[in-house]
Amino acid sequence: MLDINVYNSDFENKWCPGCGNFDILSAMKNAFVDLGISPQKLLIVSGIGQAAKTPHFLKCNAFHSLHGRALPIATGAKIANHDLTIVVNSGDGDCYGEGGNHLINAIRRNIDLTLLVHNNMVYGLTKGQASPTSELGTVTKIQLHGVISAPLNPISFALSLGATFIARGFSGDGEQLSKLIESGVTHKGFSIIDILQPCVSFNRINTHSWYKSRVYDLEKTDYVPDNWMRAMEISQDWGDKIPTGIIFQKDTPSFTDRIDTLKESTLINKKYSEERLNNVLSKL
Amino acid sequence: MNSSNSVAAGAGLGLMEVAFESLSHILKKKFQSKSKDVVEMNLSAAKFGYDSVKDISLKTTLKWNRRKPKGALIDGSKAFALGALAGDCRFASFYPMSPATGIMAQLSLLADDFPLVVEQAEDELAAINMIIGSSFAGVRSITATSGGGFCLMTEGLGLAGITETPVVIINAQRPGPATGLPTRTAQGDLLFTIRAAQDEFPRFVFAPGTPFEAFQITARAFKLSEKYQVPVILLTDQFLNDSLFISEKPFRAPKSIPRFTVEDKDIKAPEQYNRFKLTKSGVSPRALPCNGEALVVVTGNEHSEDGHISEEIKDRVNMARKRRSKVKNMIKEMKPPQLLYEKSKTLLVCWGSTKGAVMEAVEVLRSRKMDVGCLIFSDIWPFPSDHVISALEKCKKFVMVELNQTAQLGQLIRELTGLSYSDAILKFDGRPIYPNDIVERVIQFI
């Protein structure tokens, strides 16, 4: 078994004390230890935002990219070498705002990645503006009279697009979260885990205790995440009771499984052939 | 049954004084699977069209060479696609946009027989970021678009620049701005391309003039992009991509593909590997992620040698200098512009796909005893100033021939060599330039 300390990075962490990101980071490390994925075998791709800084605080191969663009970067890397284990750290702004189109299409492709969306319902890095998941009426320094656009429901959104693994976690339940991350990484296909987390600096409503008093674990009920209609129904639950856990899962071939060229070997391991190209060129 | 197409074909070819046998040969071949009646009807329709223009003569007469041409019949799009394979490209991602789509269509046709994956991205942002991701993971990758799509890609271009990830981007120009003239041709993106994306970072820009050059330069682009860990942009246009050319030079695959990446065994202490290690050449040994002990960390933020974010003055300055310092060797890779009739008093200067028209115009002018030569650029950026100065300093004057409004290459020459063009033949109506357009104007200048 791997020592959890192998993931320790000596890069200075500047997240606010009490930030939900710390718990998500711990849950990730625990999941990787349980799965036996060493830092050398792990590629983390991220966009921009406080969540997207995660790979700097954890020893691994990392591509900290552009706002919203983590999924296409990760998709390209997976196509080049489908043996890679790729985890994407993103936030509600990065993933549901700037990168919305990429999320739609990553789901459609069913590319075998695990997407962790650190969803604190606010922009943290840019200091407190509304995000696509901010609730109606949320007052910020920009939305002075409250948010007037309806919040995105990531779970029903992902379901409607046919996502093959959808879960909701909570940064305050590390044990459950690390199990969800393990299940997401093990799932063959695109996994999205929307992780509810407090923002101690900019979201004074959806705090740790706000979530704590509302979340419940679907696994401790008789819920089975294999029925799409039932999942859609559960995805609408928000308010006094917020369901967490695996909401929907199904087995469908992933993007790279569907490409004949990738059946026998990864793209990176294929060989150039002068003869093969000259065969085509000689017919010009 | 409608055979008006055949009437029109007959009339059109009749005006151009093509022998009727050529047309009837094509029609018989075209309709061979149809009944005899269909063939006969189309032949008589064509003949009707052909005969009806008998008494009309065009200003220009064309000479028809009945010999079978030697060489390959190929358009630019196919040549770019084959050139990518000759550069061992294995992944192509694109969003459809004229006149670049043909390149991806050609790559798709080849994908079943080569280790190649072609993916239609959800937008140009995804297209370029996908190829950055695949290249980061070790696979040579390409995207192709036109000016509007390239605008969207500039964000990713900067990411390739700061993460020093090799990528090859084809910008097939059409007139703009915005949607412009989607199916027409232009050379209006040169200055945009060499400066595209915020701040400063090195890149190569090439503009092949023929399908053969498109093939060779694309293969070379993959090598240079990986050797220097910089993006390469290939400028083409609707005219080069969509026109058929006869290429006499044989297309040949390279024997082998040199790679410019390292593994654990090439690194002294792989566990302490730094992706952005400072070196004299500015090029750091490039390991691939998840390929050994060496951890590869990159970021679009400014960073220290280990690839982690840094706001330290020393890191910012060192990294900006490191990237910049590649240019001195990159310039040595630039081939001088092609100089024809070097001792001429007047040189016509052009780049990219106007090459053929300019060369033909020079021959016409010389046949009229005019002392005209030409200087043709394919390797444009980093700008090969020394080559350009030595080519231009002997002539009395030089004239720019470009498909834009402001003589963009002419501006660049003046900026970087101090030499000024005396006149410019500029066409920006979306149509290709013809030798006659050039000849008529040059006669006025001299």
C-alpha cells in the first residue's frame, strides 16, 4: 500500500484557512492511496480558479491550464495515451460557466476521465462574484440587488446529456467523498462528481453547517442509481434535504473504446512507417 | 430529363477553345453507367452549347496542351494532410470552417490506414486545447481553421507558448473581418498571425506557395515545433487549399522521424526533474507525463523551473528570457526567400500562394525585355532579416504583390530591415491574383 505522504507537495498553499478545498484534497489523496495510483501514474488537469490550483498542492503530473479549458486538454491527453489515469479539478465557474460547451461535449463523448467540480456557488479567485450555481437573490459586490438568473442544476444537466457516472459529494464528508472519487476513477467513461463545499470568504449563506444540516447519503437509503427517471427525480431535490452519493451510473463504451485505431495500442505507442506513407504518395 | 448542365459545359469550353473531343471523352466517362440514350442526349446537348458560341471570341485565347501532364494532380488541402503524416502527426482536432475543412476531410480519409485519430471538436477553443493536451502527452498534433476560428484559438496559442507545448496550426485565410467572404481568398492575416495572443513568445510562421511546399513545410513544421517546443502556424488560403495544381516534384515520405523528448534514462535525477530547466538554448529537456519517475508539471501561469506557479521577479524574467532565447537558433532554421533573376533592377516581392502568378508574370515581363525578377517568401517568422537584406540590397526598387490592403509583408520588411518598397500591387476583392493583373501594373510602374 502506498504511503499517503508520497502525494505531499512542498508548494505553499494559499487557500483560506477552513476552505473546503483542503478536505477535497485529502479525499483525493485517500482515494489514490486506496486505488494504488502513484503520483507518477497520475495526471491531473485543471482550469483556472482556486479549485484549479489543486494539482500544485499534490505531487503528480499536472497540467494547470486555462479558464474553462481543462476538459479539452484532458480529452486530448486521453486520446494520445488512453492508459493514463486523468483527474480534472474544476470549479463551478470554470466548468459550468466558462467551460460549459466543453462539459456538454465531454459528457457526449463519454471520455474516460474523472471530473471533480468544487462547487461553492461563488467565484472565489476573483473575490466573490456570482457563479452559475449561485442561488437566486444572492447579493454580491457585483450583483448588488441579488442574482437574477436561475442557478444551474449540474446533476439534472449531466443526466439530461446522458452522463454515465454522476455523483454529488460534500467536502465535509471526507470518507464518502474519497469513496465517490474511487468509484469515479474506476468507472470506465466520463465521471462527474459535483462537490458541495463552503467558501469561507465569499459565501456566507451556504456554509459548512448549512450543508451539514441538509445533506444525506443515498447509499444509506434504498436508492439504487441505475434508474434514469428516478435519478432525474432525485436530482430535483434541493432545500431542506440534499441527496449525496452516486446518483446515476451505467456502463457504456467510452470514447477511446469506440475508436478502432486505439483498440490494439495507445496512439503514443504506435510506429511511424515510411513504407505505409510512400504507398499513398506513390499513387498521387 | 435535364441536360442543361451539358449545354453550359459545352458553351463554356467552346469559349475557351477546348477541342470538343476532350469534352465528349469526359461526358462518355461520366455517364458510362447510364443508358445509351442518356449519353447521346448529353453529347448532343454539349455539342449544341459548343456550336452556339462558335462565332464569339474572347479577349484572351488559351493554348491547350494535349499531352498527358507529368506529376501529381493535387490541391493544397490534400498536400497539407499528407505533409502532416510525413511529420508523424497522429491527432487532428478541428471545428469546420471554410477554407480549412478540406484539410481535415483529407486527414479523415487517411485515418483508417494510419495511426491517426481525427476529432471534430465542439468549437475552436476545444480544437486547439485538445491538441495541446495530446501533444503534452506525447503525440504530434494539428488543427486547421480560418481567420475567425484562429481568433478563438489565440487563447490556446498563448497557452502553447507559455507551457512550451509543440502544436501545428493551419490558418487558411479568407477575407474578413468577422464572417467576411467565407468562400473566397485573401492574405490579410500575416501581421495578426505573427503577433497573435497577448504578450510575447516565440513561434514559427510559414506560408507555402504550392502543394509541394505545403507537403514539405508541414512535415518540417512538426519537427521544428517539437525541436524548439513552440507553436508553428502555417498560413494558407482558399486559393491554395482548393485549387488543383500539377506537381512535378515527387512526394516522398521521410525515412524516419527524429523525436525531441527525453525519458528517465536521459535525465540525471528523474525524481528532481524540472520541465522548465533553464538552459543556454532556452530549450529544456522535455519529458512526457506518466512515463517514468520524472513528474511533468506545466501551467499557463508564469512559473519557476519546476512548472509551479511563481510571481517572483527572477522567475518571471528568467522564463520570459528563456522563451525569447530560442529565437536565435530558430532564425537559423529559416530558409532564405527564393530569389529569381537576382540581378534584376526591379524585384516583385510576394509570399504564400501568389507565388505562381508572380513567377509567371516575371516571365511575361522578361519576354518583353523588362528587367524584372522576384523574391518569394515561404519562411516568414522569425523574420530572416539578414537573408532579406542581402536579397534586396542589390535591386533598384522592389514592388510588393499581396492579397491585402496595406502590404503587410512590405510593412514587415520595412520594420525589420529599414528597406522600403516603392510600389505595391494589392488585391483584396477576394479573388485570386492573375499574372496579367501583375503584368499590367508593373508596366505602369516602370
